[in-house]
Amino acid sequence: MSQAPKGDTIAALVTKLAGTSNDSATATTWLVKQMMAGCVARGFVSAEVLPPECLGEFEWTLIQKFRTEADIADWRNSEIHRAGLKELEPASSLKITEESFDNFGTRGNVASAVFTEVKSGMESKYQEWEGKMQIAQATYPGYRGAYVQPPTGEMKKWMTLIRFDTPETLNHWFNSSERQKLLMSSPELVNSVEFKGVTSSFPGWVPVDESGKGPKNWKTFLLVLLGLYPVVQLELMYLNPVLKPVPGAVANFLGNVGSVAATTWLTMPLFLMIPFFKKWLFPPKDATTMDDMKGLLVLAVLFAIEVAIFWVPMTR
């Protein structure tokens, strides 16, 4: 298998399938097949399948990451990829789009990381088995996508991230009879399987890296504070006066709903789109203490700017 590049830039091919609620099984099955088929392509790094993000939306996504744009072009021109597109043609209600990006983020949720050491000579059979497992888990309530990374030069095991919306729905899948049935055929394919829980001090607000680990808690705290402070200040200035006639408990609840929503869908996504913060949250192995100090200096300046912006309005 190919080794991921040492730099930060990884080319991504994003495939989207748009349809109706009746297309769910067809869409997830096809995307999982494409995900597993791409694992043997030149330059392949990792892949993940994401279901529709919101209720009422019916767009499924496959993100395949490669070392270069040239590797993506080779994959798109391959017989395997073309055969997959032809297989989708009978599903006329599904509309497919493909687009490549220099980088593409992941979606954070409650997850479990699975590290699997496959027996020598069983790689192709394991890929087929893993595809069946991915298709099965995609049908369970609370499913929020999956991430797959084959062995690299540094990591000798397959790594998958299984994402669900809550610990309860994740456990429901883990304890399901369908999963247990699939696991019965796995011993002949693997030498070992290791499970690790993926945790974060603010799950859903910050991403995890490709090993399933979140940023250091103090970094997450400072970044969330940077995004939360202006939201709370704006509420104090404009929302609180409007809510004066409302009972205190209700007003506080509405204020909290507004601040959490704005932080979740506005300020945090905005900050995470800035490459500096991504590198600061997930520093490379050769990062030094000075790199952390530079990040703290940038944050101190940004905090000072935020306080200065609200200083005069709040002191009138």
C-alpha cells in the first residue's frame, strides 16, 4: 500500500450521490463498493463515506484521498472506476457529481477506531468482508459515516473509524446480531483487532485526526472560547433586551440555544477552515514548543481584538 505524504496537502476526490429517501440502500452500497475498490489504487491514502447531514436531505458523499491530483486522474480513468459508474446507470433517480480538492475536511461525531492486522494473503478477501460490514452498519439508526485507511509505511494495520450520533446508537450497532454474524467469518482473515474509543473535550466542534485522536484539551478550550466570546457578547447587546419580558429561565435557555448553535455551525467551522488553526490543533511530529507559543501569541492578539471591538459598546 502507498504511504501518505509527509506534507499537509492531500488531494481528495469527492463523489456525491443525490436522490430520494428510497435511494438510501442503493447509494450507500455503491459508495462503499467504490470506497473499498479504490483502496488498491495507486497513491490511495484513505476514504470515508458520509450519509446525508440533515433530516430531509438525500445526498450521500464519498471522500477518497490520494497523494496527488495525478493519482486521482489515474483512478478516475481506471477500468474499476468506469465499471462502477456503469453499475450506477440503472439507478436513474440518483445524480452523481465528482470533484477534486486540494484538501477536504472530515465530520466529527461519536466514534470508535478499529485497528485490524490482516493475515498475509488475505487482503482481497478482507476488503470484500470489510465492504459487507460497511454496508451493514450504514443501515443502522444514528449512522454518521465511516473512515477507512489501509496500511501505510508507518502503520501496518487497517484503520477504520465508525461514526454514530450518540454512544447509544454506536453500542446498538456493536451489539447487533447482523454485526455478530459478520464477525463469525473474520478470524480466518485477521490476526488481531484493537478497538479504541475516540473522545474529544468538545465532540462535534473540533475534528479528530486520522488516528482517531482529538486535539489537546487546552487547545480546544482556547479555540472554542475564541468563537464563543463574540457570540455571547452579541447576545448581551442585542438579544437580551428583546428577551426582557420573558421569564429568566426561558430567556437563559434561548440564549444558550443561540450561542451553542452559532458556535457549532458558524464560528467553529469558520476557524477550522483556516490552515493555521488546523496545523496548531494537529501539529506535525517535528513541531516544537515554540510552535505552540506562536499559536498562543496569535490567539492572544485575536482575543485582544475581540475585547477591543466590544469594549466601547459594552461600557456605554
